[in-house]
Amino acid sequence: MRGEGFALAVSLSGMPPGASLEITLPRDYARLSIGQLLDSVFPEDEAGQLAVEQMLDLPENPDLPDIYDCFLPVFDHYRSGLCRLNLTGALGRPVQLSDIASDFLQPLPDSSTTLVWPGSVQFALELAVEPEYRPLEYAVSQGYADSEDELLAWLRSCTLLYYLDKHKYRLPPLTGMSESSPLRPIAQSLFDRGFLAPCGEAGFPRITGEGRRFISALLSETGSCIDRFDVFKDVLWEEDAGSPEFDTGSGLDLRVQVFIAEGLDPVRTVFLLRLYDGTFDEFVSTWPERIGDIEFFNMILEPVVDRFEVPGELIQEIVEAGYACLEERAESARKERMEAQIAQRVRTSFGDSAATEGPPG
């Protein structure tokens, strides 16, 4: 390989076309594996990240620091086991983290319309990075479920009940369902648990009292989670401020990290919140087909793994501050109610007196 080094151009799925991170690396980096190379360019520590940013060609592209910052959370998620990395090279060639970087170097054309590099750079390595979030797999790996099949059975049962209850979906009788219908085994399990029963001569399924109690328990659990944790969906933490602020309109949603810190199952909790926040209403016309697809639930549960996090030593402080904020709000609401009641009694008292005494004179 001739020249002083080689060009690395890394793009991230979801970013606009042409918005790639472009950096020139020493030729020795080509001897590294793709995984080692990416760890060097996107290190975990801030000092390492700053050193990389100083290598960026800002006069050529002043947006590079912002582009670089878009990659860092993805690699943090990968190191934390929250996502996989799917990599492709030039012309869509699959790339593994264990592959050697030099095997994917391509000569730069004499006149490139997409990449502009110093004249000494004659080779380039192009990589496309696509994070793959699989929350059901994560749930099993973290011990929140014994298996994906077990978790899916619960998710599907709750989903079917949701559409039967809220959207009054008319589920065909079991005898009228195709053997291949994804709804059939879900409905059968709900019949077996006593949550559904046939109604009338046609046998259309209806939600039983036991099913209603199950739904009511889920609603109660969801309401409790909202009351307790909604304060953490907008948290602004500035080191100089000394304490977090809530409901600023510009903070981070830290609810999943708080769920975990407080010992809750984040998969169950996020699912219940999404089940009752209107998310499922977007699929009212397609859910009977989607309910059998695991990727539907991976999409619904993606916030479990594609999430913001603060350093571990800060989360407990944020939790305590959030609960203190809730107590202050509750106390303020109590005072307002008390003042309103006193004002109402005063108005009633004066009104009664005026009616008794009659007009002056």
C-alpha cells in the first residue's frame, strides 16, 4: 500500500446520504481487525474521543464533529450489549468485526466525487454501520424472560385483548379460524385461561369477567408506573447546575434506566406504557397479520434497548431528585385544593349571610 495512510469513510443508517464520517488514518491501522479499528476511531473514553476529533479535517467539512457525535451512542449501545452491529463495505460486501481492515481497502479513483483526501492517500475503506436492536433477545439475556417464546406468548395475549377491548375487534369463533391464522393459538390460550368464552349460538369470543380483571390489573399497573416514573421522561442534567431539572422540554428520557435501577422489568414496563399510550392504535388495520411476526414486537419494544443513559453513579441521585420533585408537586397540589376549599366555604358563607340579611337600608 503506497502513501502515508488510508481513508476511512463510515456511514450510519438513518443519516442523510453523503453524511459520512471521513478521516485519514495511519497505514498501520490497516493491520487491525475491523473491530479493533472501530474501537480506535470510536473509543469509550472521552479523552480518546477528543483525540480522534482533533484528527478530523474541519476546514474541509465543519460538520464532522456533529457526525462523529451521532456514532458514539451506537457504539456505547453495542459495548453494553444493547444492539448488534451489521457492517457492509464497498458495493454492499458483508464485513465481520473479526475481518482484517486491509482486506477491504479499495484504490481511490483519480477523481472522486464523494471523497476528498490528501494527495498522499490512495486507498479507502468504506463501511456502512447499521445497529440492530433486538429487545426480545435482550430480555432473555438479562433474565427478564426464560425464553423468547414465553415472552411472545404474553405479549401476544395482551395485544389481542387490547384490540378486543378498546377497538371492539370481532374475533371469529375458534372453529371458523384457519389453522394457519396467527390469531388461533393466541385465542386458544386465552380460552384456556378463562379470559375468553364463546358468546351466543355463533360462538363469537367475548372477554369474560376473569379477562376483565386481568385487563384492569394491567391498567392499574400502568397507571402506577406513569404516576411514579413520568417525571423521568424529560431530565436535564448539567454538571455545573448541581442537581437535575425535570420537564424542561430539552432533557433526556431516562425512564428505562430508572426502571432498571428501581428493580422493574423494563420490557414489561415499556410494553404496558406503549400498549396504553396509543402506540398500538397506529396498527389497528394491520395488527391481525403483524401479531404473528416477532419483528413487530421488536419494533414496539425498541425503546428498551435504544435508550439514553447517564453514568451509573448519577442515576441514583437523579432518582432521588425525581421522587423529591414528585413530593413537592403533590404537596403543592394539596395546598391548592385546600385553598380552593377554604375559598369556596368563604364564598358560600358570605352568600348565605347576604341572602339572610337582605339588602342594606
